[in-house]
Amino acid sequence: MEKISVPRLIISGLTAQVGKSLITTGLLGELRQRGLSVACCVVGSNFKQAAQLRGLSDRFVHTFDPKIQSAGQILESLYLASLGADIVLIEGEETLLHLISEAEGFIEGADTYISRITHTPILPVLDGRNSPDMNSRAMVELKKLVLDANLLPPIANQVGLEQSELLEAIKKINQSLLSHGQQPLLGTIPKIAKAEDLPHFGPSQKRSSSPISRQYLLDLQHVLGRCLDIEELINMARRAPAILLEDYDFASLPRRCRIGVAMDATFGLLYQDNLTFLKNFGAEIVPFSPLADTTLPRDIGGVYFPGGFVDEYGEDLVRNDSMIKSIRKFQDDGGCIYSEGSGTAFLSTYFYSKGKRIPGIGLIKTTVRPGDGRSMRFLGSFMEDNILGVQDMKLYGLITGDWQLDNPEPMLRCLRVATGDGKTILDGYSPTGQVFGTFSLLHWGTNSQIARNFADSSSVIKFQP
């Protein structure tokens, strides 16, 4: 039996585009500045923001997805994320309430569900550009729908730039909230320049924002530290009750292998829970850069190529001839390779980058083109034994729709995917017994045995470049 007792908050918006990522990013920086170890989690398939939060927090960012994870699996992810942390920040998916129509009203969002099963207080974020009455009405509807939710006083974002404008807006919002029986604002955040440069929500493996400068992050941290009562937020996070995981006993295996994970400007979009589970099953995670490094790391037995921005950096990747030779040698020496999304495109014979067809590693014999971008969650099952699992083993994941095959040569297909719209897709390409590539992103937290199997497979060799 284990216990989750770390302070925690869910940062969620009453409406869309209120700036949850901006607030989470700034709050993370301010809390770390105060000497706290901060773990971050995201709700849904927000892989770009998860990658950014990982870099800022120096911790893997876990994903809570109620569409593919059970309540028990979400609690397990929260427990693993909280180990060694002083506080957990959970960035919500979309909105606390979804407006179906003016006549039908609102329905509950995913964040309120996560709050309920994790007993985590919600910090509601109001859009300061909306009318005070609209925000107040949404707060009233939220409390009607989720009577058991632990709602903190809200904060308002994008309120105004000038001091006089800001003070007048705060006055009107508080008057409206109080007239509807709600608590007044906990804080207000003015409009912040370059907020559009933060990662946009969604699973697409195409970069939609520019890298954020360190100065911008420091400015953002300063604004939130000045506009919000950080000590009060910490106190409110401490009110989250302890959760006992009666059927879960955490026991990390001793280190028995090293697994290289591609993480740089190109790669890094994945369910980061996968890496935590690999560590728990005895793998040492060794980051490397296919862009900048000349060889794979020494003494590894497995390599993980996650999704990323291959469409943008493809030409730079293929110029690194020594890294390409090292990857091919690793495969020839019997090393295990797992890839997903853009990582699989990179391992293909040819892939497209900025409209040009360029040569890839050549382990998966096909040409890969950009796809239609339609994402969907799925239930998958293995059709053949492979380095991840055995026949009929099941797990969940996400099709990003970023890539599609063009005339693939015959090779073993290992994964049958059943989507929510009734379609069945064959995925999971295994040209050799040591290679498994998929164009989906697999959530190993929905079947942690997969991480154990990949760690087992990666314990056979110790690669010498």
C-alpha cells in the first residue's frame, strides 16, 4: 500500500484559451525560485507543453488521460509523478465546463473528473476579456455540476495593461462574482506580450511556436509572483487530502540496462510516463541528441525514438552521417530499437521534410509522407510477439495523423488498432526481431508490462560505438 500526500493543484480554465499554459509555466518558475521541487502533469494529449515543462522542471511530466486510462492508472501516474516533489501542478486539458448550447447549458469537462478522482483542488482561471457576468454565470454552473469539487477562489487572466484599466476590471469582476454568491478573485494577471509563443494544445508533431527565451520566462515568473499570492496558493495546495493506494505496492527494480532516449530540439514528444516506468523496471535513461551527438551513448542496450519535429529538422538530421552510421551499427549488433510518430519516420527509408523527400535511417522499408493530422485515441493489441510484448497483449494510445505510409515493403505488422469510430488499422512495424516502430504514440501506463518487456529486451547487449 502506498500513499499520495503531496500538495497539489489543477490549473484549469472556465472557457477555452484563457492561458493555462502561461500560468502553469510562470507558476512553475516562481515555485522553483522559492526552492521547491515541482512536479508537473498534464491532462490529455498536450505533448508540446509536457516537453516544455519537463525542461523547466527537470522531471518527467506525467499525462492523465481519462479517455484511455482507468482511475487506478491515473492515481498510479500521480503517485509516480509526486515521488520526491514538494508540490504537483496539473495543467488542465481544455475547460472545466463545455457549453453545448445556450438552451442546453454546460456539461462537465475532463479536469473536473481528474479533480474528483485525485482529490485535487481546482484553481479556476477566468478570461478577463469576457464579460464579468459570463464568468460569474460559468462559476455558478460549475458549482451546480460538481458539488463535490474542491474549487479555490478564481484568478483572472488577460485583464488589462494599464493600471487604471486593471483596477477597474478587478472591481467589476469581483462585484459580479459576489452578486452571484461566489468568492472574489484570488489574483489577476495582466495581458502578457508573446503569450502566443507558448506551445499550443494538441498532439500534432509540427512546431506551432518559437522557442521561448530565458528572459521571457523570467519576466513571466516575475509577473505571476507579483500578481498572485503564491504563499496562499501553496497553503491551498496543502489542503489536498492524502490518498491511500491500497492495491498498489511500489518497488523499483535495481538498474540492469541502459536505454538511450532521443531528446533534443527534434525529438521529445511522448507519454513521458513511459520513461518513468522504464526507470522503475531497472533501466537507466540516457538522453542523447541525434542532431548534435556523433554516436549513440556507450553501453546502451536499447534506443527509444519518440515523436518530434522531424518535418522541420529532417535535413539537419540526415547531415549527421556519423550518428546515422552509429544507429545502423547498433541495430546490426543486436540492439533493441523502439520508435513512435516522427521517430518512426526518421527510421524509414525516405521521409518528407519541408516538402522534400530525403533519406532516413532505412530500418523500416517505406517512404513516409505527411498525414491528414486527424488524431484519435485507440485500443491496440499485439498480433505477434515482439520486443514490447506478446500476442494479444493490450494497451491504449493515440494516433496523431501526422504521417502516412507510401508503398511499404512487406514486413511484419505487430499491432492491431481499433479506433473509436469502428475502424481497424494495422500498425507496429517490425522488420527484425529487435526493431518495433509505430506511427502512433503508445501510453505504457495503460499496460506497464510493456516497459518491463522493453527493459528485458534491452538487457542483452552493451553497445560499444
